[in-house]
Amino acid sequence: MSAGAGDRPASGANRGPGRGPGGMMGGGGPGGAMMRGPAEKAKDVKGTLKRLLPYLASRRMKLIVVFILAIASTVFSIVGPKIMGKAITKLADGFLAVVQYIYRLMYAINTNQPASAIEAARSAYIPQYDMQYIGRLLLLLAGLYVLSALLSFIMSYLMSGVSQNIVYDMRNQIKEKLDRLPLKYYDARTHGEILSRVTNDMDNIATTLQQSLTQLITSVATILGVLCMMFSISPLMTLIALVTLPLSVLFTLAVTKNSQKFYVGQQKAIGELNGHVEEMYTGHKAVKVFNHEEESIAHFQEINDRLYDVGWKAQFMSGLIQPALNFVSNLGYVFVCILGGVLVARRSIEVGDVQAFIQYMRTFTMPIVQTANIANILQGTIASAERVFEVLDEPEEKPETDHPVTLAHVDGHVEFEHVVFGYSSDNILMRDMNIEAKTGQTVAIVGPTGAGKTTMVNLLMRFYEVNGGQIKVDGVNITDMRRGDLRKIFGMVLQDTWLFNGTIFDNIKYGKWEAGEEQVYEAARAAHADHFIRGLPGGYQTILNEEASNISQGQRQLLTIARAILSDPAILILDEATSNVDTRTEVLIQKAMDNLMHERTSFVIAHRLSTIKNADLILVMSRGAIIEQGNHQQLMDVGGFYADLYNSQFAEEA
């Protein structure tokens, strides 16, 4: 349960830039390339990697097996073209033998050689294709490919388990960490930012561990293996093939550098577009009421035009890579084929070797581009891990005492003794605050916005820790109690209602989960909510949506009051609890509150001073200090700040 945000740093709304499509391009043929928008950069790469290593080290045996399987799978697939080349060489040998036989026979006939010579040529042995040898090669090739696929499957299966277990551990750690973080952490950050670290950043880590890490291993193994096989076939052809590589790399780097600014502009425009659309649909009624449709459409069109302008430029720049790399690679193929033909003619290499070499050339480019792309992904993943570790490094709440005190019976006597507090060490809000709320008293807290009213309640609930002094409940320092035990003493009704997606019955029962049906109905009747609940189509089983927008604001407030009544707390905290109900309902609620507050210590934060005239003690706050205190009549007789505030409200109401 969070306190009101009136007197503390407020959390901003979550409206980050939308995640748009990154520029991506792949080519299955020669020179196929892949490109992404610029990844977020990590601040401390080495430090983050050192912290990630223990998660990997605890599963080192599985990772070693994955590493071996990845290399073995790659090696088996790389050997394939070489074996295929041998089969093609054997087929070519048989084909050439047949051609030679036909040539000798035709030559004997065409040159009018004697019949005996022609008959000798005709009856000469015709070489047959060695299908048995070729069949063995094909079976071996099929076996290698099947084995490679099987090893790849086992590797993926093992890596999936490893990555999910690592992320499972990290999620548990960050969840436990979030449970231990103080309220000020949530006050200083948007909910969207926190959720992004728990969900998006975790997913990035899981995806990289499961896919990119194994792909990096296989890509590097493929590059090294293909290079070795190419050199084994012909060092000269390999050097010719490698001449085209620097040209491809230089062109890719040049295009990437120029396209990054367009991707940045595209992401920025997408974020603006998403934000505008969200605002317009969220505030649809306000746009209609103030006739801002045309301005909204014009603003949307301006952002959309800008997105189109940078979007097509980004896609065009990335689209240049594949045809350019294809052109460079095809030039390399031409040179290799010419040189290969010469070498075959000189019998330096075999025909099948040329075919295998060309296949290796086609295989060589893609893992290089993949490795560069994975490096970009890893950079973003390290940044995600860094964001997760930032949460894990946040200072936690003050640890619970080793010997907690439990109050068997709570009277509700509350004391603030020389309390000092500030949201930061250089901005002290409260200095030497002393308050005493006796058992059964109603203490009203009034003052302008930012005076420290809600802050005082937050200190009482230990959402924040005091910098000095102490707060006591029934003579026990609240720091000597467990936070859970302390908060069970209190019941809270805030100005900003909080209801979850579920039935009205369950939302009321949330105050005391073990309560029976009749107790829930009785609490609703006491809060004057029973009548409107039974008037709903589903009654108490009506489902509230995520924002509880299918009932009115006043009705939502009545449900939170019913929840507080059901919890039957020893001490009540009411933060503008009746501010969202109409005057007639407010009178009924006030009667219910009077019954609820009977013989209970109650702290009431109010801006409408007419609602707290009967309070036993009124504390007037300004800038974190209590400037006046007493009951209503005493403060009016003094004629100070409270009297001026009350009279001004009375004049406004009149």
C-alpha cells in the first residue's frame, strides 16, 4: 500500500518511447547482410561481465558441453562440401571417360581408319561410374548432416535450460530486492522504468544467452573451419577470395555509420508518435470537449511525415548493403572460377574442389556479418544486465531488528519525540517534531500542499525511516517492531483509491482475507456502499476492470472505506478519504467514520476544515513544522494561520 504523493517526490507517468522496428536485412545468397539500429551502450562493460560470470560459472559443466556440441555440429556441417566435392570429382571422372571413349571412336570413324582399328575402338572398355563409391560418400554425407542437426538440437535444448535457469535466478533476486527497497526508490522512478528492468531487460538477457551466445560460437567456429578448408583446397584461390572481404567490410561500415542517424531519428519519431496517440486516446473526451481534433490530427501528421522521411532513408541505406555485397562477392566468384578452371586444367586441383570452394565462399560471408551483428546485440544485452545490477545494488530498507517486539494488545497511544527527517541529507523537512496522540483521540493534520502532512503518515508507517528521534506506539519504538507487525495495526484510506482487477467482494475482503461473507456485507453497509453495489448487474460479484473505471470515483472511494472498516484496525489513517464523494454521501460517510473512529486513535489529513471541527487535536503544519496545535475552538480563538484558513474556506463556501 502506498501513501499519497502530495508531500513527497511524485512518480512520473510511464510513457517511454515505443520500440519500433530496427533496420534489418538478411540475404541468403552471397553477401547476405543483417543490420540493426544502434544498441544501447553499457557504461562499465568489464564490471558487468565480471558480475555475469558467476551466473555462468555455476553451470560451467553444461556450458562446456554446449561449447563442445556447438563446435562439433559446426565441424560436421563444414566437412560436408569437401565430401560432396569428392563425389562430384568421381562423377566428373566417369563422365570424362565416357567423353574420351566417344571421341576416340568418332575419331577412328571420321579419319577412315581400317575396320580393325574402328572395331578395336568400339570394343574398348567403357569406364562405368563408380556408384558404390559415390553411394558411400552420399551416405557418409547424410550421416554427417543428421549428426550435425542432432548435436545442434541437443545444444539448443541444453542452452535453453541454462539461460532460463540463469534468468529465473536473476528474476528471483530482483523480485526479492524490490521487496526490500524503501518507498523512496519507487517515488524517484516511474513504474514503467522499473517494469522495463524486470521484464524487457530480463528478456534481452535470456534471448542473448539462449540464441546469440551459441550463434556466436558457431559463427566463429564456421569462420575458422571454412578458412582451414579453403586453404586446404588452394591457398592461391583463398587469397583471391579474401581480397573481396575488406571491400565488403568497408562498405558495410560506411553504410552503417551513415544510417545510424536515420535509425536514431526513426526511434525518436516512433516514441513521439506513440506518446501522442496514447495521450489523444487517453484524453479523448477532453480533446472533443475543447475542439482540438484538428490540432491533434495536424500534430499527428507532422510526426508521421517526419517518421516517413527518416524511415525510408534508414531502410534505403540498409537496402544498399545486399546488392553491393552481392556485386563484390560475384566478382570474387568470377575470379575464383577462372583461377579454379586453370588449376583444374593443370591438374593442380580436382573439379569437385572448385565446387566445394565456391560453396565455402558462400558460407564464409554470412558468419562474419552475423558475428558483427551479435557483437551489437551483446552490447545491448550488457547494458540490460547493467540496468538489472543497478537495481540489485540499490540501498535496501533498514534491516529488521534481531529481537522484535510484538504488541499483544494495541491501545493506540502514538508519540513523536524529537523527530528529524528529510528526503535527502541536504534537505531536512522536519526538525525536532514532538507530537502526542492519546488513545482514542482523533488527530487532524492540516496545512498547505507540501507542508509535510503525508510525510508524517509515511514515517508513522515506516515507509521512510527517521533521520533522528523516535516514534513510539504504546511506548514501543516502531523500529523495534517488524514492519509487517507495525502495519497490521493501521488501517488506511487514501485520496487516490486503489482497487485491483477482480470482484467487488474480493476488493473489500482484501482488508481482512479471513473475513466471512456477512462481515464483508456489514462493512459495505457501514460504508454506505451496499446500496449501490446491489444495484450493479453483478452485485458483489461485479468484476472491476484494471483501472476500476466501470464505477464512479465516489463509488471507488466507498469501497476502499469499506475495506478499511472490515480490517478493524487499532489506528486509522484517513488521507482526504471523503474528497471524492458528493455532499450527501459525505455526510453519511462522516457518520460511518465517526462510528469507525470510536475509541480508536485516528489521524485525519484534511483540506476541507469543516470535516475536522470535532477532532480532539488539530495540528497545523507548514514546511515540515507544526506551527499551531489545539482543538478547533482553541485555534479559532488564537486567530492565527488556522483561523485565517478556516475563515477563507467558509467565505468561499458561502
